[in-house]
Amino acid sequence: MEDRTDGRNANQLRPLGCSRNILNRAHGSARWSQGNTIVLAAVYGPKSGTKKGENPEKASFEVIWKPKTGQIGKQEREYEMILKRTLQSICLVNVHPNTTTSVIVQVVGDDGSLLPCAINASCAALVDAGIPMKHLAVSISCGLMEEGSIILDLTKSEEEKLKAFAYLVFPNSPLSVIDKVHSSKEEPIEHGIITSVSYGAMPVSGYFDCLERGRAASAAISEFLRRSLQKQSSDDASRAAQ
Amino acid sequence: MEQRWANTSRLTINEKQFIEEALRSEIRVDGRRLYDYRRLTIKFGREDGSSEVQLGETHVMAFVTGQLMQPYRDRPNEGTLAIFTEFSPMADPSFEPGRPGEAAIELGRVIDRGLRESRAVDMESLCVVAGKSVWAIRVDLHIIDNGGNLIDAANIAALSALSTFRRPECSVGGDDNQEIIVHDPEVRDPIPLTIHHFPIAVTFAFFHEGNTLVIDPHYKEEAVSGVRMTVTVNSNGDVCAIQKAGGEGILSGDVMRCLRIASLKASEMTTKIKAAVETYNAEVALKKVKRHPSLIAQKITVPDVEMKEASFQKTKELSADMENSPNQTSTSLTTTKDRDTNASIGRPLNWDPYSSSAPAIVSSSTLPELVGTSKDANEDQMMQTDEEYDPNLKKDQIGSATGVSSGIHKQNSPPKSLKDAVKPKHKRKKNAERGAR
């Protein structure tokens, strides 16, 4: 198995970095970095009114994706749509009906796995803003090599060379005070999958391998996410009033 | 959209009156004096030509990119410079996505006049083949956080990014001497832009019918004041641009006063920007040095043998230190370059969990090539940052120790399970702590 260009092996992730509450005006903000891919996400909390096509009985989300340079094109619109659907499924939309929550994503650096990085950043920003959520979401990119092995957390050059890869989003199991009595009967929540975007053609077995690997890695990322979110929760002040 | 209007944060009458009254006694909302700037922080990103500026609460990012394009017909031997401003909706709840509003266009124009029309950036050096191919430089300004005084902050961001931007070297060649070859940055060093002078924008806000004026208004002060004026001057005292769009009239004596204050502020600001750019350039140069270890190897082969034992100890200590004292390591996972710890970059990112087993694997063959990572010129710099690890280390031992640990990183590659995919917990904590700042 050949070495990857930056010396990692197949299962190694790039160094993760997360900082919260970095902007003054936004209600919630987070900066997430995976190696050289850095994304800044900001959230403006529930504002009154929904857009025309949205269901007024639920809270709606609006995602604005800002690339680093250049015009906004179809790729950005696609990312916005995927991000919106993902966030809608993890947030409790019945708590604040007829409101719009805006999530703004700014790409600061792009070295592969841009969409997973953005999803992780948006999740952290939503937590920073205090938007009610069912559970957190963690996202990872998995690539399928020719001989069938899986590599995690792709860089840009790897994405360009690989025949097929996928971005996967898994739920993060919520910590709860009450012990789940029925946990033995049902599948644990991490076995679900929220979003999957695949590029290129891959055999079905390859896709399932990606899912397995991705799920295992998502445990590590969600551990990191929880730790970094819990650490900073002490100095939160309500900024919605300003 | 009316909903957006309803969602903007509006100042209450009490706040407005308070700000105005306080200014009568020369007291500002954040405790500054009338002619004080807020704290300025300039950070640079990983690539050339990207900067992040924080002026108090205002946060602006600038990215500079270059492309080869055809020149304008009336200026066939000059490059082009274009400024694009993005008022990101994350900066202010009232900023809407889509077409830029008046304020965004005004900001773009003021910076454009200051930079391009005052000929601060040399355009003729950007010409490759006259009439056919010139460099088109594009500056993208992203307003991330609106804390007031966006023009000044964006101007500083644009200047810093342009100062650190490097364009690839290109030469004319090929069969008919018309082909343009763009050299790879690894092969030939990219070239910086020629900047003749630094036009600094200074924004003034006027209150009480022009009787009180403040510099660097906060966004609440901007909302209260009716009149604003931006003056772009450079440290030579040249006025590059003046912008006063609408609002009440100001006496011409006041305008002259503003120009004088602005030229003072401009020289201060220019020194700050130049200092930040110098530090960044020094770090970049430091990183490049490690590419030529063969030059130094001959010098150190002799003491090499004696130091092997010592360096084993040192690497053990170093690795142990790195594992246990997360705040001190230089292996930064942030993109900002102003942190001191970034300076001792003889080694790649040390997020590898294998480094704790370092001493066992060092072989004599790795030492000579890697000991060379420390040149005499750099040892001073590395000395400063490595002091945190172990003040008792001698200069050359530090060099060899850090050189050795980078070799270790490359050597280890036994197959590991998924558990090792994760960095050890204390390393992650460091990120979170760093992020908490």
C-alpha cells in the first residue's frame, strides 16, 4: 500500500482544529480546520418569517456559501443545498416555527474534504448559537483506491487522482442522563447515516466498506468535537440582544 | 426584504443619546480617546497573499491571486489590479447576499482609488509580453465581522496581502520566442510585487455639527454620526484619495486638520504593517532553509559522533515535553503565523502519534542530513522558541535534536489500526485550548 503524499497511512486523519465564538456580531461562529482545509461558519439565530416556498409550521434554514475567490457557481449552490438538508435533519425544527436561521459558510482554505469540513464547522457554529438540535453531526470523506482499500480524509490531490470517493455524515450519539432501556433491541444511533455524497463509480461492496470505515472514524471526530465544545462553554454570553 | 429590515439591530434612542453626550466630554463607547485607533492584529495565512486583519471587533480577510490575461488595449504594457469586495452576511445581520449594496461598492472604490490610481502597485513590472499577456492581480476582500470602520481595516488587509503575494516567475521562450513559460514555484522562487508606497485609509466620523471628530469609529458611533470622511494618505504625506459622500457640510479648516492627523496616523500604520510583513517573510525564509542540508553537513560531521548519545537524551526529553506540555510545542495546527511557536519549523507537523518511540529508531545515517536543518543564522531564532523546552540545551544540540525528530517522523511507518488514526488526547486538547483564545 503506497504511502500518501503527506506521510499519513490509510486510516489517519489530518490534524483537526476547532475554535468557537470567534466573531462578535454573529450569534454563533466556529472555525474548523482539517489540515489545510479551513472553513469559517457563522449562524444568525432564529429570525422571524420564512421564505416563500418554506413550510411555516417549521423552522427553516438558509445556507449561504462563500467561496474563497471567484464567482458563485453551481458547485456552491450544490453545497448550499446539501448543507441545508443536513442541518434541517439534525435540528429540532418544531421548536421555533415560522423562523429562519441563517448559516453562512466562508471558505478560508481548500485542500480537499471541503464539504465535510463545512458541515463540521456549521454544526459547531449552531451549537455556539444555541440552536436546539437533536444530536450533532460529524462528517468525513472516504476514498476508494483501485485495489479496494479505503483511505480517509482526502486531500485535494488525492481527490483528483482517485476514481471514486464519498463524503459521509454520521450522527453523533447524544449524551443522555437517562439510560436507554431499549438499547439492546434497536441499533445504536451512530449506525444511521445522515448524508452521503459520492463521486465516481464504485462497486457496492466498496461503498459499504467506505461506510464502515467512515463510521469508525466518525467516533474519533465526534469525540474531538464534544471535547472542544465542552471546553469553551463556560464563557458564553447571550449576543442575540445586541 | 422587509423581514431583513426588521431583523437589523437598531440602536435605541437611549444609546444614541448616550453616545452623543459622552462625546461632548470626549469619552467614547469603548473608552478610547478621540484620535486613538483600536488594537490592530495582522495575521497571514498559509499561502502567499492571504491576510487576516482584526481592527478591534472588525475582521477582514484578503486573498490575492494572479492570472495571465490580455491587457487593456489602451495600456498594452501594464498589468491590471482589480479589487472585489464581499460584504459577507456573517458580518452583520443587515448584510444581504447577492448584489453588493452601496456601502460595499463605496468601500471597493475607495480602496481601488487608493491602491490602483495612486500607482502604489507597480503595474509595468507585471507585463510579460507587451500587448499580449500581462499579469492580472485580483484582490478579494471578505468582510467577516462588522465592528465599524470597514474601509480602514479592508485597506490594511489589502496592503498586507499584496505585500506577501508572490507571483510565479515566467519567461518568454519556446520555438518562436513567443511562448510564455510559467515556472513552477518549486523550481524558481516566485517574485513579490513592487509596491512603491503604502496608501493608508483613515476614517473620521463627525458629531455635533462638525465640532467633534473621532478616528476609527465603532459601528455604534457610525450609526449615530451623520457625517463620515475617509482620507487615504501615505507616509510621505501624499494624499491619495479623499471620500466624503453626503452628510452635513464640514468646514474646510476641519478638513485640513483631518489631513494632518491622517498623515501622522498613516506613518504609524505603515510601520506596523511593514513590521508584520517582515516577521512573516522571515518565517517563510526560515522554512525554506531546510531544503539545503547538504551545504551544512560537512561542517558538523565531526561533533556528530559525540552528540549521538546526548541527542538521544534530548529527543527523549523533547518528545516527552511535546507530549506533556501542549502549550509549548511549535507544531501548530493553526494557520496563523504570528505565533512565536511557528518559528522553529525544522520538522513537519508533529501530529504523528509515533514520535514517542523516537529514540529507538534513530540511526546514524539520518543524523548527518538532518542535523543540517540548523544553520548558524537560524539557530538564534530556534534558540528563542526552543528555550521553552529546555533552557539548558546548547545551541547546536537544539539544532540536532529537532533535526533528528523530523527524521524519525519520516522513518516510522509500521501498519497501525484505526485507533492510531486519532491523535493522542492531550494533543487535541491543545487545539481546543488554542481555539479558546
